[in-house]
Amino acid sequence: MTVEKLKIDKHTNAAWIKKYNSKITTAEEAIKVVKSGDKIIIQPGCAAPLELINALVKRKDELYNVEIYHILVVGDLPYTQPGMEKHFKHKAFFIGANVRQAINEGRAEFIPIFLSEVTLLFKKEIIKADVALIHVSPPDEHGFCSYGIDVGNIKTPAEKAKCVIAQVNKQMPRGLGNSFIHINKIDYIVEVDTPLQELPQVDPDATPDMLEIYDKIGKNVASLIEDGSTLQMGIGAIPDAVLRYMRDKNDLGVHTEMFSDGLIELIEEGIVTGEKKTLHPGKVVAGFVLGTKKLYDYIDNNPIFEFHPQEYVNDPFLISQNYKMVAINSAIEVDLTGQVCADSIGTKLFSGIGGQVDFIRGAARSEGGKPIIALPSATRDLKYSKIVPMLKPGAGVVTSRGDVHYVITEYGIADLYGKSIQERARALINIAHPLFRDELTEFAKKTYHI
């Protein structure tokens, strides 16, 4: 369907409509612009333009050494399958489950980088994108399409790309803020009418015991959150559990890299108002969302939300301007000195740096701010402690011990800020799983003289 059916009124410029219609083509035709050796940036998350991705992969026998960049993409990624490596090389800024095997088998590569700096690689042309594959809403009466549910990780790279191919989807919501691209900036348009990918922030494999652990962690985190605080929630089940304990709070704000469905009720109940925020008061500031259709429908044209590029949302200096900024992030393991590993299991790459350090540092410098690392005390099978004597050999230190303030498990809260190594070890042992406390204590006595 062309845009000729848009209501034409005094505010509508018919010239852009003619341009829009002239750019409409099929995914197969649009993707012909891609050449061997090109660098491609793909809009990530639940906004991944799957029709364009599939058309690209169909051309595999014609293409060699095409580099594909993005953070977490939801959905099947056929270009990471065995046998594709001579055609496509994926370079990940964050490792999702669908690329983890390819990364660890050497068929794809991982770029460790703060989320605040991913888009700057393209802005500064350290990575020069030849083609951007984007997924946007239909244009408004002025010819502006919204990047919808993922603005932060694509707007800046798309602006620098030599060629922009847009999947225009009637079902993409119109997210507001610094979130638009005009059709004049788009080279090829592929119209679709398909549901967006969904990624609820729950643990689908969680047992009743795990759900109880998440609940206790959420309650412990919530105990540190004061009225008027501004929140950042990372990815996963724990941040969602925290939101369940916000019912007795007042005038909360949100400045976060991403959010999910759990935020809707807090806004509707008047708990999240943003009225006490010092930066963008009254607005929920974010870069993208990961959730369900319920959330996508909620953000559509909703003026409480402001989406911005990630180099803005995740800038620690800007984050720190929020009064009582609370950053809630998770980890794979924490050692007895406070070093946080969040991206690998030993040498096996697992996820990425993401926005953890951006927000931990921003919250630490906020007046009344609280940087929090929250994690279960042990693995599900209780074979391993997540509070460890030392990080596994090869494990990445995402957040340094100098940055860590609060570490929280289901057993309590360890405040490490300004504490000696000995004091840190004792505090962390107190919130470790009881099965491992003797072992941790023995190590700490021998090593740190507690």
C-alpha cells in the first residue's frame, strides 16, 4: 500500500509522498545494493527487520566477506549458521543466545565496548557503514518515520550509512523523542504488515525456587529505593522483580537504556511520574524496549516516553544529573574483592558489557545515587557459588571493584563503597549462599587475613 491514502490536508506536503512512492520496492530488489566486502548495520532487538535479513541471506552465494554489526537481535539469524562464515561475518556488540555458539566457535566475533560508545563508532566513522537495514513506522503527515521500539542503537549509525533500506511496518509503533527519520533520508522502502518480535523479560525456565529467589532479590533492592528516585533497569528477570515492590513508592522517574512491560502498571498507577527528575522531568527516557505487543501498543504516540540515541541515554555525565539515580544491573559472578564479571564464563563469551558500567558510574556520581549489582547467590543446581574467591580464569571484569557500591543477593545487601578488601570479603560472605560460606571464609582468611 502506498502513502497516497494518507489524509491530505494543509500540513501535508504532497512532494514527499511522491518521493516515498517512488522508493517502494521488494526486499529482494532493495538488497541487491549490498556488495561483497560491505559493512552493514542492522537495527537490533525486537525491531530487527527480518524480511530484509532473510533477503540478504538468500543472496549468500553472490556475496563474500560482508560484515554485519548489531547488538542483541531477537529472532533467527541464519547468517551465523555453520557454512556462512565466508559469506557473512557477524561482529557483535552484545552476545545473545542466538549468536553465542557462533561467537565461541569463531564463526562470529565479539567487540567489547560500553553501550554508550557503540553508536559513536559510527558517528566518528571508526566503522564506516555502507548499508543500514532499519525497521520503522509508516510516515506521519510530514514524512517522518519513527524507529519505534529501538531508537537508541540505530538512529546515529543510520544517519552515517551510505545507503538506508527501510522496512516500513504498519505494526511498528510511533515512539516519540529524538526518534525519527525522514523519507528523504531513506533510499529504498519495503512495506510490510507483520507482528513485531516479542521478548518478555521473564525467565522461561525458572523453577518455583528460582522465582522465589528473584522475588527476595527484588525486595532487597527495593528497600534501597527512596521516593523521588530515578531508575535504570537492566535486562532480565531481576529488574522486573524489583518493579513488583515499587507499589509503596512515590514520584519515581525512569532514565534507562531499556524497559519492558513491568513499567506499564507503575505509570498507570501514578507511581512513576517523573515529576522529581532533574533531567527531562515528567518523561521516561530510554533507548529501546524489549517486551510484548502490550508494551508496543502502550508506547505508540505516548508523550510520557522520550526515546534517544544510546550515546545520549547512556552518557554517564548525563545520567549523573538525575537526582537519586538508582542503577540496577546483574552479573554472572562477583569475587570477594568486588570485581564483577557480567559478560563471560571464564573464557567462554556469554553476553557483553552493555550499559552496566555507564549506569553504575552515572549513579555513583548522582546526588543520592545508588549503583546496584544484583544476582542470585548460587547457580540453580547449587553446584557453584556466584560469590566466588576469584573470578574464573579468563573471565572479563566488566565493572571494576573501584566502581562497585552495593551487591545484593536473596540473602541481603553488601555495601562495599569505601570498604577495605577485608571488609568487602566479610560483607560478601554474609550474602553468599550458606552452602559456600565456609569455603569462602577459609579462602579469605588465607588470602586477605580477615
